[in-house]
Amino acid sequence: MKLNAAQQDAVDTLAGPLLVLAGAGTGKTRVVTHRIARLIRNGIRPDRILAVTFTNKAAGEMLERASAMLKRRRNEPAKPEISTFHSLCVRILRRNITHLGYPAQFAIYDRGDQESVARAALREIKVANGVLRPGDLLWRISRWKTLGVSPSQAAASAATDKDHLASAAFRRYQNALRAAGAVDFDDLLLLTDELFRRFAEVHHSEAGRFDHVLVDEYQDTNAVQYRIVKALAERHRNLCVVGDDDQSIYGWRGAEVRHILRFKRDWPEAKVVRLETNYRSTREILDWANRLIAFNRLRHEKTLRAVTDGEPPRVLQLQSETEEAQTVVEEIASRIRNGTRRPRDFAILCRTNEQPRAFETELRRADVPYVLLGGMSFFDRKEVRDVLAYLKLLANPRDEVSLLRIVNTPARGLGPALVRRLLDAAVSQAKSLWELLPHAERHVALTPAARAGICGLHTLLADFGRRAKKEPPARLARELIAELGYYDELARQYPNPEEQQARWASVEEIVNAIGAYERRAKQPLLSGFLRDVALSGVDEDRKKESKLKRDAVVLMTLHAAKGLEFPEVYMVGMEEGLLPHHRAAAEGGTGVDEERRLCYVGVTRAQSRLTLSLALTRLKWGKPRPTHPSRFLYELAGQADNPAYAAAMAGG
């Protein structure tokens, strides 16, 4: 399909700052990939082009499309650098992090590792789990880091007892990471930003790698990402950002819509191109979407135009959440039975994580296949985490979280009480646990079994660690797992043969994943595989993609639906308190604006048929309570002059 006039304008503008306002369904990815190809055809070396986005899926799709458009010549330089923010920062840190006192082969802690460190930090300051849970502490720490708040600044600004406890735990959490030669996902961005600010030579060297920078989904950047982009592009000023302020829905995790709103102020010479032709939804659906989003005052003016017509959206009012689920599922089941649609053509979009329960019940009862996006990741399984902990220790023996995980797996006589004494001894000696192990008997009494266990573990990790720097990682992993006798360990832990085999299959899948990494990497080493694994935890792309390929109804939250499209969409729970959520409604202003953008994202997922539903009563503590229609229903349908609209905005 040919580019339309606005798309062509964006592709042809190759120099200077450029803001591409890409409305929902307007062909954003086509523009980005065509623009990369045009730059290369115009003589820009591919490896002088950097394109940054937020998910591995988007980065892979961009690279694949751009490569397909360019027939690779034998002597052509390397491909464009297309990656996520986190992957970009890992590469920068691998080259430069020693300036900040970290080892070049630093560990990247995932969510499970972070919770272990957070739990230890809370235990150290004697905070009970009921007062501050590890997950709550990590949420606060992530918010502080996103805002650039250090532990000392967090302590200085603490206003409540819980704030003081959290800031004290934050300091210990960060000290533990540094002692282990480890970083978390927020640190990947923060430390890159710190390098650019403190070390001019690092900033100049990294910025000098590129002549053109493109940023996808610019409306989702947080303050640190914004500074990194600016640092990389301020010299040559060839910065193209693509995004849609109307789809900025991640304020709760630090995204700041003002970055895209003030782009012209930051880059005064910038050109602005608006993509407004929507190739996804019908005119009737877009009429509702345009009416809704116009109620947000702080936005770039744009109006989506459709290329197809269809039926108007519907609103269903049901008596209860049970009747809502039954009605929606009955309609879907009927259309599948009569051959009008396949299961994968439907999406049921909810505002909260609790709403899907009633729909799951009805989908199972109607025998309609469905997938719920969420649940346990492959990398959260115990046996997978065990094997990965061993592999991480080969790359970085100072990784204390991993060492504590496997120190007695398989059993080697090192019970919890002995491990605690070893940790106390390590703290008193100002050493890491790894450094203490060879001399453990000088500090704690050991049984013969414990002595043999420590000696065997240290020798095993040291030997395999040396091999990890040069040997193929898949062979190394196979031999390590065999040396550990891990299959026998699974047999000991899980007597049920079926569970044994299922868990062993997960272990085999790790080796398969390493083998796949070996085939695509130029210089495959264990450290590279571990980096890829850590970064795959930033989003759930692969798992999400796998589920979306099934012929099944998709049940998901509105946040998870961004970037997707379906022939038929049911947006359920269109009630005050759910959408807009009661917390945002209490905030007013920007909180309601973001909820309206979230509603807009849901509406624009629908290609040909949109149904909005609400329950007139909803259970609360087991009793039915009356609800009020969402104010967004009145805005969508052009009924903002209805007295019920004012009542909804006033809380019913």
C-alpha cells in the first residue's frame, strides 16, 4: 500500500527535529520503518542510525520490516541499532559502568531477585511484613528512582513513619545491590543518565556513535528516558519522535505526557506532521472516539478520519455484573456457533484485574476458548530460577541473591541457620559471602557435610566460571546441570512422575533457549544470554504474542490492549469508580484526563464492532450496590448536556 501524503511527508523529512503525531491505527510503524530505509538509501550508514522503543516486540518488528525493505549488499555496514531503552542502556553500561565503581559484568536483577533484596532490607531494619511488604517497598523505590530521588533525598522528604521506614530500607536495598555488583531495571536508565551527566567523555563518545535518533511511543517516556534521548541527540539535532499524546496511559509508572506536548518548546525548529487517516476502525467508531478525547484540553489537536463505514457502537445496561458477563459471553458464543466469527475475533476489555473473574466463569460454562493475558512467567518457575541462579553465578560470583538461592540446592549440608551465621560473618568481615566461603571454617563451626558442601560448591562455580568466559554457553549449561545432578534433585523434591517430567522439561527449555541465542549471536557467551534473559523480563512480549496466536477470545485489561486490534471489542464495566477509576476521579484534573485516554485506547482497538456495557448494580462485600454510568458514556455518545452527566461527574 502506498504511503498517504502525511506519511510521505514524515518519511521525506530527514534532517532536524521532527514530531510525528501518529493517531491510533494511522500506520505509525510503516512510517518509522520507511523513514529508516529512506535515511539509508540517502547515504546514511545503517550503524549511524539509532531507533529506540519500549518493547522487544516493537524493536524486532521495526528491524524486520526495515531489513525487508533494503536488499542487503555484501559490504554494507552493520544494521541500524534498533532496541528498547533498557537494551540500549545495557550496552552503554557494559562499555562504561566501571566509571561508577561497578564491575563490567554486572548482574541485572529481575523482579524475584529484587524481592529477595527488599525482604532482606526490611528484615535488617526489623520491619514486619504487615507494616511494609517487599512489593510495596519496591513500588516506592521504583517511583523514587523514576523521579531521580536518591536514598538520602527520600529520607529527607519522608513525611510519615512508613516513609521513614521505606527510605531506610531503600538505602540498604541500594547498598546490597552495589555490594553484589548488581543493578535493577530502573538503575539501567539511572546509571546511564548519571554517566552522561558526570563524565563528559562518556557522553560525547556515546552520542557520537549516531547521526540520527528515532524514538517510538514518545508519549510514554519518563523523566530519565527524556534526558537520555536529549543527551544523545542534542549535538546533531536529527531527532524524530513518533507518538500520540491521546494514548498516554502510563502515568502511574512514570510516563510524562508533557514531553510530547512540549516538544516544540524543547526543539523550537521542529517540524510537526500529523497522521490522522485511520486504517483500522469504522467512521462510526471513530466519531465516538473523537468526541470523547476532545474533552481533554491539554492535547495536540487532531481528528481521526476513517476509510470505511460500519454500524454504530452499542451500549448494554445489565442488572448485575453476573448478568453483564452472561450477556456478553452469550453474544460471543452465538456468533461463534453460527459461523459469523471465530473466537480470536473478540476481545473483552476490563479496567481492573478483578473484573475478568465473572467472564472467565461464563466463558468456561459456555465452552468458549479464551486466554487471559497474565499469570506466571516461564522465568518465574522454581526450577528455572534455580538453574538461572547457577548460570548467573558463573558470570558474577558476587551475586549474593543467586548464591543464597542455590547454596543448599541440591542439599549440601548448609541449612538456614548455618547460612545466617555465614552471612553475619561476611558482614562483620566486610566481605561478600562468595569471598568468605573458602575461609568459612575460620569464622563458623562446620560439620563434615557442610565443609564438603562448601568446598564442592566453591570449586564447581570457580571451574565453570572460568570456562564461561570462552566456551559455548549451551554445552556449558548442559554439563553444569549434569554435574549438579539436578534431575535427581527434582525426583527427590517431586515424587509425582508427571510433575517431575514437567519441571525437567522446563530445565531442558532453558538449554533450548541458550541454543537459540547461540544461533543468532555473533559471539555467543553466557553473559550475553543472561543479559537477554534479564531484558526479556522488562515486558511480557513473547508470552503475550504466543497467547494472541491462539484461536481464543482475549480477556485483558485496557492497559494491556494498547497496540492491539480486534474485529469486535466489548468494553465492560463502564461505570463511575471503574472507568474512570475512583482513585483518578478523586484526583480530578490530570487523573481523569489519563482515564479518558485509557477509554479512548479501548474504543480505538475495535475494527468493525464496538459494544460498551455496564452493570446497574455491583457486589461490594457480598451485597449488591447501585452503580452510576461512567461520565465517558455520555461524552462518547455526544450527551454531555444530559443532566445525568453532571451527576456522574459529581459522583452520582
